[in-house]
Amino acid sequence: MQYKAYEYIKNLILNGKFDYDCIYSETKIAKEIGVSRTPIRDALHRLSQEKYVEIIPSKGFCLHQITNEDLIQTFEVRAALETYCTLQITKRYDSIAAKKLFTNLSNLLDVQQEILSKSNSIAEFLNSDKKFHIEIVQFLNNTYFNDLFESNLFQINHIATKSLECEGRMQATFIEHQNIFDAMVEGNISQIQNITLHHIEAPKDFI
């Protein structure tokens, strides 16, 4: 029940269903899910540790106000994590597992290109962007890496949204994704980390 409550609340947050200037009731959320308040409190405690929410005693909870320190730490975590992941994938570029990953990433790039040519929707592109990076991190089947990335998703979404709202950034993001993909497919070990790091750090200029 705690995991169900955790996933339910986290998905509401990531999908922009909560506002920063509102306080939300544990009781109301419990009724929506159909559980007692105990798993809700446990879920909120975990979400508080992951900096999704802030618990307000006797009142409820609100969204965590992202600080400059949060942003700096998120950039550092992603730089360390994703440059390592893309390097490992590139080293195994001719493996069966890597080729399956490349198929999935190629499909996501097709989706992103279609979004750019048709709807130009930030929400749709953000969803595909998130899937692109999750595919890369999950390739290594490292539970700690997966949990680390998941625990930073709120901040990652915040950074990506602010960045993609800037003119030309969506197109640039797609090109950066394509460059990462090409380097991995080609087994370009000497360049993949720099290419990945450039992509991770590019949003710094837009937030």
C-alpha cells in the first residue's frame, strides 16, 4: 500500500497536478487512492527525503521549493551517473543488449522528431526526453543507479521544463540526443563522455 501511495503521489507531482502555492491534505489523497492515512504518511516521508514534497505538521504537505543547491547537486549527480552509463554502453556497442537499447532509443528519437515537426508540445517532448534518459540509465541493471535517477526526477523535470520553454532549446535537445545516440552506436569511446556532459550541462544557461 505504501508503494502504491508513493507512486500515485509521485506521478501526480511529475505530471504537474500539484501547485507550488497550495497545501494538500493527507486525508483527501488517502480517499482518492482508497487507503488509510498510514501508507500516505509513509509515502510522503519518502517523498520528503527525495525532495519532492515538504511535510507541514498538522496541515498536510506542499511541493518542495527547489533551491539553487538542489539544482547544482542534480547537475552533478546526472553528470557523474549518465556519463558513466553512456561510456559503458559505448564499450558494449556491438552486444545484443546494446543493439536492443539502440532500437528503443531510435524509436524515441523518431517520436521527438515528430513532436518537433507537428505539435511542438513541451509536455510530449519532456515525456520522451525522460524515457530516453531512463533507457540509458537502466541499461546497466544497477538498482542503485535506477533509484538514484528516480529520486532526482522532480528536479530533473523542473530543469528540463524550464530549459525547453526557451526558444530553440527543444530542437537543440533533440540534436544532442542524436549526437549521444550516434556516438554510442559507433562505439566512439573517446568522445561519448564529453558529448553526454555537454548535453547534461546545456540547460544551465536557461534556468
